[in-house]
Amino acid sequence: MALIAFCGDCHYQIYKMYDFLIAWEKRTGNVLDAVVHVGDYGVDMFGPNWKHLWDVDKEVPIETWVCMGNHENYPSIQKWQAEPERITRLHLLPDGGVTDVLGVKIASLWGNFSPKSWMNPDRIKHARDYKVPGTRLALHIYRPSVFQLMEYEGPVDVLVTHDASSIIVPMGFYGNPIPEGIRPILGLDRDENKTQGCPGITDLLRKFEPTYHFYGHYHVKDIRQVEGTKVICLNAFDKNASEAVEVVQFGN
């Protein structure tokens, strides 16, 4: 039995998120077994919260697993991958893998969707190999990671991604223009100007039919039911903390 809090984008406000969760525990009398974060946690050596966590505190108060969003720094992720045990109780979810989190099988996929990077994943590989240092392309959804996850044959309880599937984008977003000022933050070209979600995430939903799919990225709360899967877009913690956390009890 596990009580897990799924959390939306905290955009570097790492300590405030844990303060909120600890206050929730005190208020409700419940104790969280784990936190699962859907990306834009703030893994960035240039951000003061992550740098302090990495260099000084080296621990978080609640066992935590983190997916990667577009507001992370890829060299900082690689540094963490080289020292995965450096921060006590903090774990990196893989890009295209399944992790057992206290008996709950969680499939994870990093990043935001770019139509051009989806069709040409070498753009992402090139960026991740440091040939284009600091580029946003490194955190686009990587098609080989989807293929790798599709090969997994076991059951999946929860799918955690940063972006949405192509069949469920939050209300009011699908097909709408992406503001010009936001496109560079997402690593998108000028002609990648429509919100559409990722077809690879749709494939994963159809293959695994998980009980839950959690994602963030859109800074709204949106809940849908797709056959047997409850699909929940979590708001951003720094925008609306109460809509950024969903607590789920697994097991009997």
C-alpha cells in the first residue's frame, strides 16, 4: 500500500513544494510514502534552489521520483545521472522506461513535443551529445525513447509524461496558436506554432491502458477519462499549488 502525491511543474520552487506537501501531511494526518513529479522540477545548476540542493542540503524530505520537463538543464541532468545517489531520497525517472515506485509500476517519458524533432530525432541526439550546448532541443520528446518504452511487456499502473497525448490536450489548447514569445522557451521553430500533443504518448496510452496518466506543462488542471485511464493534467505549483497536487492511494 502506498500513498503517492503526483505534483505538477514547480519551476525551480523545489523547497516551497516540499513545504506545501509537509503542511498537507500535518493538516490531514496522512503521511506520504512518495512524491512523483511530472517535470519542470528545476534541475539546473544555474538555478539557486537546485544548486543549493546539490551542493549543500543533498537530501529531500520525502522519497521523490522526478520526470524531466522542458525547464531543466540537460548538462545538469547528465551530472545527476553520473552521481544518482548524491541527493538522498531523490531519484530520476528514466526517459523511456518503467520504474517500480513502492510496488507501483510507473512508465516515464521526458520533455515537450516538437513536430520537427519527432520526425528527426537526430536533432535531439545531437543536442544531448553537447554538440549544441544548452539548446532546448535536448528536452524534446525523443522518439527512440517512446519505441524503447513500447517494447516493455509488463503491466503499467501509471504513465507519467511532461506533455500531453495527441488525443487529450487540455480544454482550449488543442489546435490553438502557441504564443510567439513562448516558442523559444520550448525550443520550437516559428512554424511549429500549433498545440497538438504527442502521438507517441497516445501510442503508450493505447498499449498499456494504465490506471492513471499524469502530465503537466500546460499550467491548468484538466481531468478526463479515456476508457480505463484517468488522465490528469496538473497545474503548475507556482501558479496554483492546490491544483498542482493529486494524492492517490495504491493497494488495499
